[in-house]
Amino acid sequence: MQGNLTIERMCALAGVSRAGFYRWLRQSEPAAEDLEVRSQIQRIFAEHKQRYGYRRVSLELSRRGVRVNHKRVQRLMREDRLLAIQPKAFVSTTASDHRLEVHLNLARRMELTGIDQLWVADITYIRLPGEFVFLAVVLDAYSRKVVGWELGQTLTAHLPLQALQRALTERHPRPGLVHHSDRGMQYASAIYTALLRQHGLMASMSRPANPYDNASCESFLKTLKREEIYAHRYRDLEDLRSHLAEFIDGYYNRVRLHSALGYRSPEEFEQAAPGGGGAKLSFFRHEEIYRSEGEPERADSPDHRFDESPAGYSLASCSPAELASASPAGDHSEGAAKRMEAKIIKERSV
């Protein structure tokens, strides 16, 4: 008999209006849908260990076939107090006040077309109970994949050297790849530049106080600190090492969606990257570098500082000739590294 009753008749028997019934129906359907969406959001948030904000959660929902507006995801996450891990203050580990040779900035003049054309490298500190340790990383600038990393207790050139060696073993790049870093003494040391020279890599270094030339590496370290380091407490160096291996090799390179890669993981992006070809490299024109005194700056002039003449750089990286030694004294590099370690410990202990 129930199937033969119209909505109008059932509303009359229940003593409610048809308009009231339809209002209730419209309110109950979104509530049920919200429960399913909330469940999916909470599952994604838990799978990625509180590392995803609403943008990446929205993209991951879309990849799983759930079409939801990002503003709705943001509202639901805020209501459920699903807050992504937040960053902390930045402390520099770069000691660029040295007499070692620095190299021309090639990275900012490159137009990348594939992997293993430009690698970027950097060092950061990590605080453990009772000590500070240091992490050196090497990224492929095209795919943002971490191709080499090393963890150690000292801030000497051997730390980034091991990270570079792992990258070379993993990727086997062809000669001509550009290796870009800051002007830290570790990257300018004789032992580091010798390894670059041995494998046919060209050294490139950032301008002073300009993090934009190494932005992809800085971005990775920020992600690492926010999503892994600040979210855990480590017992010792080996415990930290195992967590880093899981995060970098198992999660960041293979799973985590990267906004700069169209929300794909670095390995997924590399698999879809075109093969062959090489990067395009442009240089300053003579009149751009040596503009006459008092001459007005042209509208199409580059944004580099004109007081940075080529005399401040090493052009050995761009020459077929063998690179000159990058370290006038080994003790100078080691001693400065120790002073930098002490400075970091003092700043973070205040």
C-alpha cells in the first residue's frame, strides 16, 4: 500500500507540508554526502601523516574520483581541526665568508628541457636530543627529485661530498651537467670541485644573499622540516636516518604530490618527461655587463647586479681547460666549518 501513496497523500497523513518535506530532503542528502567526503579527507590526511593541506587533499580526492571544491575541503578540514604541520624559524648554515674560488652563476641562465641537466645542492641542520646534525641533499632541478643525500655530525666538505657521490652512483649523468649551490666553503673546497671535475660536471654558484637561484632545493628542505622533522622526535642519529630514508626515498620521491609538477610525484613526473635534447644556456652580452658609467639602464636589461663583473667568478667551469684548485689551505675550510657549527648551536640554544 505504501508504494501506491503519493508524496502529497503521505505528507497529509504525517501532518506536514510538501514544502517542509522537500526542505528536509535537501538538507539530509548533503549531510550524508558530507559524511562520506569527511571520511575520505580524514583517510588521506592520516595516510600522509598530517603533511597535506587542503589544496593537496583536494587534488588527491580528485585523483580518487571524488569531485569536491577546494573551498569545501578547506571548510571541512577546518571544522574537523585537520591542520597541516607548520614551519618553524629558519637558520642559515652557509659560511660564504672565505677566500675560496667561486663560480659563475649558470643556473639562472638555463632553460631546462629534461632531467640531469641541472642539479641543485644545499645543507641544513637538524636538532637531536643533545646534539645538532647536518643533512646535505642534491636535487634534480627539472623533476625536483632528491637524487642524493647524506646525514652527518660535522659540517665539513665530506658531508655534501657523500651526497654528491650517491647522486652520481644513482644517476650516472653525462658530462656537461650543471651543479648549482650556494657559495658555502663546502661546495668551494678543493675536494668537492675535484669530484665535479672528475665526472665532467660544471660548477655554478648563487649570487650573495640571493636564495632564488636555489629555490627548488630551499623549497624541499622547507617541506622536509615541516612534514617530517617537526612532526617527530628522534632517539638518535640512526633513528633519524631511517625516518629520512622512508620520507625521502619512499614518500617524497614516489608518492607526494608536488605543486610545481602539476601535482605529480617526482618519479611520476620523470616517467612522463620527454627524452633527449639538452638545456638552453644564454650568457650576458658585453654591453650588459660593462655599461658605461652614467649610461641609463635599458628597459630590457637583465636583473643581475652590474657590480658583479666576471672578475668575481671563476670561468673555469665553462672552459675545457682543467679547473684550478679551489682551496688555498685545507685547514681554513675545516676550521671555518667548525666555527659555523658552533654558531648554529649557539643561535638555536638561545
